[in-house]
Amino acid sequence: MYKKDPRIVVTLDAGGTNLVFGAMQACEFISNPISYPSNSQDLDKCLDTIVKGFREIIGQLKEKPVAISFAFPGPADYKHGIIGGYLPNFPSFRDGVALGPYLEKEFGIPVFINNDGDLFAFGEALSGALPEINRKLSEAGATKQFKNLIGYTFGTGFGIGIVVNGQLNLGDNSCVETFCLPHKLKPDVIVEEGVAVRAIKRVYAEKSGHKDHNLEPKDIYDIAKGTREGDKNAAIAAFREFGEVAGYAMAIAVQLIDGIIVIGGGLSAAKEFFMPSLLKELRDNLTTLNGDKVKRVQMEVYDLGNQDEFDKFAKGNPKKIKIRGTNEFVEYDDVKRIGVAISSLGASKAISVGAYTYALSQLDNGN
């Protein structure tokens, strides 16, 4: 969807350090990126920089864009384009800024703002992992297709986005979140303390005894791989705990949404170390009071990056059931199943594609 659309949408990757501007057409960038310091401590400088960056990108284009669409950190009332609240990376926005309305008046085109988790999921659902998985299922001869997706970003925080039947779930308050769920190993602590860059660094310090290390997750990953000196067991343990805590929280959402899980973000590169414990949590059991075991996630969970598991995922278990009193049969597949995939687009590209497709979908729906 939208991979051949000629319309142009201007985008922005808004970080607390830098603002990176671009333009997309047919789900691909068509402009040279422009980057400026965010000036996030000074509201007037930040807003002036945002306008400057958009003007320069639009100046590169041969035709006028139909919209501006981008992710911006929350809290926010995204529907109305208002940013405000506790924003660690954009402190000057805390008192509330009508960013969307301001940009609409400046440029005379619609402006759509969402958070990065939502746009990551939307990009993967419309033009990334979900259509790719469905294509591979069709090629394998499977009749089952998936319509729902839960996107997770593993990075400085633990982000989420949910797409159901092609519609992005924004909630009634622009407040669909996962970071504040309970931490499996520390029930009074938010889960993000276990599923974020800082968690990898903290657990490595605890397990290795090197409390004052200056290592980043990439360094700890290299230690786990054995390509850098350090405490290999502690490094592996840090990613294993990360996967355990993430999987415990993810089981809550996937049981309610019943769809494909797609993971992106910088930490997703360490999948070989966190995926086993993450999958174990999704496949774990709970018990009833009389001791019966009940699967925590009622669907079978498959690692879609593993070819053997994908083959089983695609095959399912087709059956024929005879209709009573007739010689007729109906076919059905009795395996309820979902899959976990790592983004092939990458979080940054998926977010930009999500921003592009979200803007066009809203315009097409008259919003």
C-alpha cells in the first residue's frame, strides 16, 4: 500500500540532540537529509529550526508536498498536534506547545504528529513486516493471513504501537503505552527499567561487578559475542534478562491484540541473545488454583526469523470436519498462532514510512 503513490510528504526525525528533515514519495526518501541541532532547551530557537528545516526540504522538491508528518516525543495530544508534559529531551515544550497548528499556519498544508512507536508499527503493518509475512505465507501455500500487528521499539525506551485491521490504535487520549507496565523481576518498578539501553548497562554492571564501566550496549554485545574483552557471562546475562522482562510484558499485549509482533530499534541487533528468553516468556504457563496449567499466551508463538519455525507457522494443521447428517466437509486449521519478527526495514525507516503512510491514509479518509 502506497509503495507506488506519487504524492510527497515531508518528514522529520525529532531527537533531543538533532532534527533530521526529509521527504518521501512512494515510501522512499527522495531528498537529501538536512540536519540541525534541536535547540530543545530554547522553545523559540527549536521552533525556528523546525520551520527552517522544513522550508529547506520543501525547497529541494519539484512539486509541493501534500502534508507534513512526523514523530515527536510525548506526552502529547497527537490528534490536535499539541505537545506538552514531562519531556526529558524537549524540556522547553513542557508547558504545552501547539506544534501542529503552528506548522499548518506556516506551510498551509495538513500536519500529522504521532509518537515513534505508533509510526513504527504503522509502517511495518502497511509497508513492512506484515505484508512481507503475508506474502511469504501465500508463497508457501498457506491460506492464513494476518491483519493485526504490535510493534515494539527497543532502544532508549520501550515503545509500542498497535495496528488492528489496518487502523492505527491511537486511543482516546493519545496514551497507548507499554513502558509503565510492571517489571517481572521488580514488580513495583516500571518495565522500561528492564527493557532499555540503561537496563543492559545496569545489569552488566551488577553481574560483572564493574559498577563504573563506560560501556554502551554495542560494547556489551561485542563482549557477549567474544569479540571484545570483558565479562562474557555477565554480558550474555544482561541480554537474557532484557529478553525475559520484555517477553513478560509483551505477553500481556499480544494476548489482547492477537497479532504479529515486530521488534525494531538499535537493541534488536542483539536478538540472538535476548530472543530465547523473550520467547520462553511468551510460551510460558500459568496455573489455576487447582494446579492445572494454562498457556500464558493462548496462541502458539513462532520465531519467524527461524526458517524451521516459519515453515511450521505457515503449515499449521489443516483439518476436514464432516458436517453432521451430510457427506460434506468443511476445512479449518486448528492451530491458533502468531509470530515474532525483527524489522527488516529498521526502526528509523519504518517510522518514516509510517509517517508517510499515516498522512496519506488520513488524507484519503478525509481527515
